[in-house]
Amino acid sequence: MSSLPSRVKVAVIGAGQAGLSVAYYLRRFELVADEDFVVLDRAPGPGGAWQHRWSSLKLGTAHKVNDLPGMAEMGLSFETADRALPAREIVADYYRRFEEHYELRVHRPIEVRRVSNEGADLRIAYRDLRTPDEPAPAPEEQQVRGFFGRRRKTFAVPAAPKQPGGTLDTQILVNATGTWGSPFVPYYPGMTDFRGRHLHTSDFTDAESLRDQHVVVVGGGTSAIGFMLELEDVAASLTWVSRRPIDWLDRQELDLEGASAAVAAQDEAARSGRALPSIVSGTGVPKSRRIAAGIERGLLVAKPMFDRIEEDRVVWDDGTEARADVIIWATGFRPELRHLAPLKLREKTGGVTVGQGASWGDPRVFLAGYGPQASTIGANRAGRMIARQIMAML
């Protein structure tokens, strides 16, 4: 892996669907990776968030994964991929070949810590996870006054290891960090009293690890439904709860682009700087044959949300209880934007004001895959739109 340059025209943070789409169109405009632009990715390998998903998740059971722009030229398509293989393996392989074919030279694993102003440029402070931390210096002796009395004591205080990293200056920033690194878990009374395990979607590895346990699944989207189906013959008991009634759709696949009301709601929230609404609440859940069968046999029937959590159970106000060794929170994610905090882009209303992929608070910053661009086809369109705006600025 080549070293990072000290300054570029464009820096792309994130190599998932949105980041790769922007990088592809920058190459189409004849910009050169590592000379004109760089792509930084925190993950250990290609595949975006998909590489972290559980092995039993297949392309046929997940939201539709649309092809990246330029994949057809390579003779690749997710439509013809082997659906018997784990989705994470297919996506990682296709993304790796895509990066190599278009010479995107993604730098990974690089963790962006913060982005701040540096005159006309933006300065990216990062940690290079490819290089091990330097050994900690020898402990330093410090005199510390005791809590009671004036007597001083000498302690050997170990120094923290130095973390390898550096800074990179850029004229324009494309943030494409997605949401996987920012899981959302709502608070309910008694959460800290629970003796079992809290798992978020991002923590789930496989159903077998939950064998013979009492499991409560929280959420009204496809992830929650997938967990229920996988755990049906594995868990000792299964309870499904949702904060809102499930809006079942009589069709096989969910088409986010066709759900115009949901996309419009995302766009309106992004343009007004409000927190983004849930996609599932606006699109509903399609009833595949597998899901329809689960509904018919009584598995996929969600209870209303419980009111509190106790040491080994969840409890409703009417006294109804359900045992719980594990609570799976399939409650979604929020945009991962903590590293942009020094730029003060977040509004008091909870979101970032974004229109046509561009931040209205700082014209040097673009947010790819944010709001209505979150679907794979939306990210592709945003990649072309953002790249054109960048070229006009350069």
C-alpha cells in the first residue's frame, strides 16, 4: 500500500457504495488516484458495510443490491451473482475487483479522527491502522497528593502508546461513511439492570451462538424479520416486538426508488437539516414467499413495544412478560458524522442541511449516500451528481 500524499484536490472518506461511485466518476473525469484525489477507508478490506454482515445473509434475502456504475463494463452484476454464497463474500469480491479495475487505490485501514478548517483547505487528521502502535515510553514517576492529608506519594504512571497517523489537506471533502459505525439503540427503563446480553444488528454473527436461549427481537424492518426466521428452530423462545405496526406489502421485493414518498421524506429532512426519518416506516415490508409462510404459521406476528426491562425478562404495562437471555436491537443506524464535528455542520434540529449531495453549511463538503441517496441506486446517481459539482469547483 502506497503512502498517503500530504495534500490533494479531493478526499473521499469511505469506500462503500457511495464512496466508490464518486471515485469512479472522478476517474471518468480523468482525475488520478493518489495525485488528484484519495479514497480513505476504515474497514480492513473491500465491501463497505456488507463485509461486516452475518454469514447466513444472502443476496436474495437482503435489500436489493444494485450494481455500481461501471460494473457492466467489467462483466459483473449482482443480478447474476451466486445467491447461495454469503452476500458479504460476493459484495467484497465485486468491490475489490471494481477498485482494482478502475485503479482507485483505496487506502485502508485508515481511521479518520477529525476534519477541521486549515485556511482555505480542510485538514483530515487520521490514524493509520496498518502500522502497529509504537511501544509506550517507560513509566514516569509522578508525585500525587493523597486525598486525605498533605502527604505525597510517588506512583509510576504508564504513558499511553503513540498512535501512528498524520494529516492530509484537501480542497474538497466527500464524506461517504454511511451508517454502520453508528448503531442506534433506543433507551427503555431497566436496560442497565438486564443480566443478559444486548445485541445490535451490527453485533449479530450467527444464530447458532444463541441456541437454546430466550431471545427478544426489537424492530420492524427486514433485519428483525431475518433474525426471527433464522432463530425459529434455534432459540428456546422467540418474542418479536416493534415500536410501530408492520406495514406488509403484497410484493416480493422492496424497491426504495419506487417508494417515492419515503425518498421525498428523506430529501425534505436533509434539505431542512432535520434528523433523517426511518426508511422502513415510509416504504413498508414486502411479503416474500418465505415471509408470507412465517406469517401464516404465526412466527412473524409482532407484539407492541414492551414498557420496561427487568433482570431476565421484558414486561408490558398490563403485566404480560417474556423471558429474555438476549435482546436483539434491530433498530437501525444513524449517519456516522462524528469526525465532522469541528466543522459545526449539524443543525439544532438534529441533522445536516444537504441538498443535491452538498452541505449547505460548507460548500467544500459533500455528503454522499446521505438521506435519499442511501440506497445503492441512489448512491450511484449521487456519485455522478457530486463528481460533476466537484469538477465545476476545480
